[in-house]
Amino acid sequence: MELKIKGKQINLRKLKKSDASSIYQNAKDFGIAKYTTLPHPYTLKNAEDFIKKTHQKIRKKKAFELGIELKETNEIIGMMSLMNIDYDNKNAEIGYWLGKKYWGRKIMKEAIKLILNFGFKKLKLVRIYARVMHPNREIRLSI
């Protein structure tokens, strides 16, 4: 299944085996693990295993865990996930992280808009929510 959601500076897309190295490079920082469920230390094997799991979940439509691809380099610089999808009650949760060197460029704002559009328009969900892990500060985003 080809899955690519096109944006201005990024695309959200299904991961490829060749993305393992860039995922590893961006996810290995403790600053990322601190506010996510990623293990620390994060290894290349973790990235390889994660890619396989994302393919299974997408195939079963249980979750859409998509890489954030920077258009200028085609590199995966973070993840955007639509998970815990409840098709009966039409809701899901989003989760995400972005490599530290890409913070402050409004990339995540664009990624969130893309995944919300996908969830509401393509999957016909009516509620999409996110949780903030303590002690991360609350994120306010006007879309």
C-alpha cells in the first residue's frame, strides 16, 4: 500500500527499510525519549523492528505510523502517528516526535495539520486527541 500525504515542506509517508538509519539518528537523543514512549538508548535495531511493526499496523488499519519526510532531503526526520483507532466510535489518538535539529521550523504544525486532515476526511473520524507526557509543557496549536 502506497501511502503518502503531501505537504509544503514535508510529506507524511509509509516507512521503508532504508529509513532505519535516519530514524535512529533522530530518535537516539534522550531529549526525544524523555517525552515519548521510545526506549533509551535507541538503537538501529529498534528502528528496524519499528519499521516492520508499522507495516503490520497499516496493513491491518490499526494505526497509521508515518515518517515525517523532509522534502529538501527526502530524509525521515520524525514520526507522526494516528493510533488507537476506534472505528466504531470514530476517534483516534495522535502521537509524534521530531528530531531536535528540526525544532522551531513549524514542521510539526504542518505534520499535525496533514494527519488531522487524513483522519477527518479520509478515515471519517470525528474526534482526534493527543496526550502530553508529564513533565512536558502543554502544547497549544491553532490550526
